[in-house]
Amino acid sequence: MSGLAAAHLTALAFWAGLVAVELLFEIAGLAGRLDGRSVALLHRWTDRYLELPTLGVVVGTGLALWSRAGWDGALAWKVGAGLAAVAFNLVCYGLVERRCAIESPVEIERFTWRIVRVVSPGFVFAGVALVLGGTRAGWW
């Protein structure tokens, strides 16, 4: 495996870990174990300072790998699914920022459910990209 491929996989794994932590925040908030305002701030800080830079590395290394493959059309579906997952994550970031401006706990919870409904398809695209990339790499 090339260093570029290793960097891409490392960034993907880091991104997945960040999303898992954000899910823990959100589930704790919806279950009443953390207040909605704290969840909103924690999620925003995670997005701003960790996730957005990681997405830059994921996209940059992914495009570099695709370039090395001569822009192989066989990878277009994998690249498309991966970019869709990134796009949903960017939409999530925008919604997370908007949620931080809400003061009412009831409205924060309502907006959290809106975020869940809007960004959930991103998980499907991420899974498709993983399956296609893993197939290409011969993992399964």
C-alpha cells in the first residue's frame, strides 16, 4: 500500500471516529443525559477544529489517489458516493452551526431531530463508498 493510500485510510478512520463521538454526544442529548446547548457546542467544536480539517485530508488524498489511477471511470461510483458522504457532512456542519444560535431547549431538540432526518442519507453513501473501495482494494 502506498503512503498516499495509507494517509487516505487513516484520515477515513479518523473521520469515522469523529462521527462516532458526535453520535455519542447527540444520543446523550436526546436521552436527556446532556443538555442540548452543551451538545450543540461540543458538536460545533468537534466539527470546526477536527472534522472539517479531516474532511479536507480525506478529499485531497482521495482525489490524489484517483488522479494516480488516471481518473479511472471504474472508480467514479466510489468517488461519487464518497463525495456525497462528505457533502452530507458539510450540510450537517451548517445545521450544527445554526443550532448553536437557538436558545430554547425545546427548539434545540426539535432542530436536532431535523439534523438527524436531513443528514442520515450520508451514512448510506459512506457505506457504499466503503464497500466499493474495499472491493477495489480486495478486502472482500
